[in-house]
Amino acid sequence: MTKTVRFLFIFSFFTIVSLQKAQAQNPNQMGAWYMYFYDAQFKESQFGVQGDIQYRNWNIIGDLEQLLLRSGFTYRPKNTTVKLTLGYAHITTGDLGESDKSVTESRIYQEALLPQKVGGRIYLTHRFRYEQRFVENQDFRTRYRYNLFMNIPFNNKTFEKNTFYAALYNELFINGQQDIGDGRTVEFFDRNRTYLGLGFVLNPKIKFQLGWMNQKTNALGKGQLQVSIHHKF
């Protein structure tokens, strides 16, 4: 293990410990998401698979907010950098606090990723996602999402081995249906997420990120620590 990777693990550990101690006085102030993303291309094919596993907590660790399992088949049209995905997700959402109650959701989604390079070292990706949501005890729902990712390498111009980079994104969520059944409604605006993180390229197949995300709805705003592994194979 290189000194750089060792530093990232030590830094992540002490960051989590410090935030957990701070939460003892205000347990609802900060949450945390621990995430694994994977992306595989079938050999000599335009097809592949991608997905993610996310363990989200209301606090830093221990109080489940969501367990998200998502995977889809991808297609890359020839002579383009576009990637299209058709996928499925299963989500378990828990209540805040000591309650063990949870709600499940099945979700089908379609997605388009459009990468773009600006200047010498600014890498953008536009993600458009349309979701069909089957939430327990609710009517059928849809949602539209747009995410703009920005990655900027520091010590190299590309994401080669041992590269540090800034990772930023902003994602907007819009509900397709406001009536969710039994007289209940949701707002047209669902939420917005803004993220700022530090990434490290271990090798061409594995990257790590540590960052902070602020999620805002009409009702509240909440900060989230995010720790993620990005794996290509």
C-alpha cells in the first residue's frame, strides 16, 4: 500500500470518528453514505453492466436511512462517448431513530451519460435519468433527474495512477406525479444535491472519493459525509 493510499484511509478514519463524536450532542445534524460503484464492459462489445450499492445512515453510522441496490445493462453507441443504461433498483428506507420500521421501493430507470472535456483538465459528465417508482403503500410515481458532474485532476492532466482530483456535482430531482394516493401529495420539486469531494486514483480500475454533500428539500437541508469506491472491471 502506497503512502498516499495509507494517508487517505487514516484521514477518512479520523474524519468519521470526529464527526461521530460531534453528533453525540446533535444526532440529526450530519448523515453518512458509504458507496460502492461498479462498471464493466463486455469484451469486444458495446454492452456492459453498471450499478452501485449504497448504505446510507441518518447519522454517521448505525441508524439506517436507506439501503440501495441498483444495477443495469449499458449500451455504448459506436463512434460516440455516450452510455445508455436500463436498470432496476431495490431500496429499503428506515425511520429516523430507534424505530425498526422500513418502507421498500422497486424502481426501474433509464439513463444517459454524456461526457465532455473543457479546456485541458476539466472533465464534465451530464447524466439524465428517468425513474418509474413503485413505493410501498403509495401509487405509482415517476421522477426526473439531471446531474452535472465535474472532475478536475490536480497533479496530472488525466486520471492516471496516483492522481488526486477534485470531484463536484449538482443534481436536481423533479417529481412526475404529485398525487401519491389516499389524499397525499408531494411537491413538484423533489430535492437538490450539491457535492464537493477529494478523489484519488489508485490504478486505472479503482478510484476513491471522500466528500461532503448537502441535500435540500422543501422541508429541510441535511449534510452528508460520503465515502465511495469506484471500480471498473
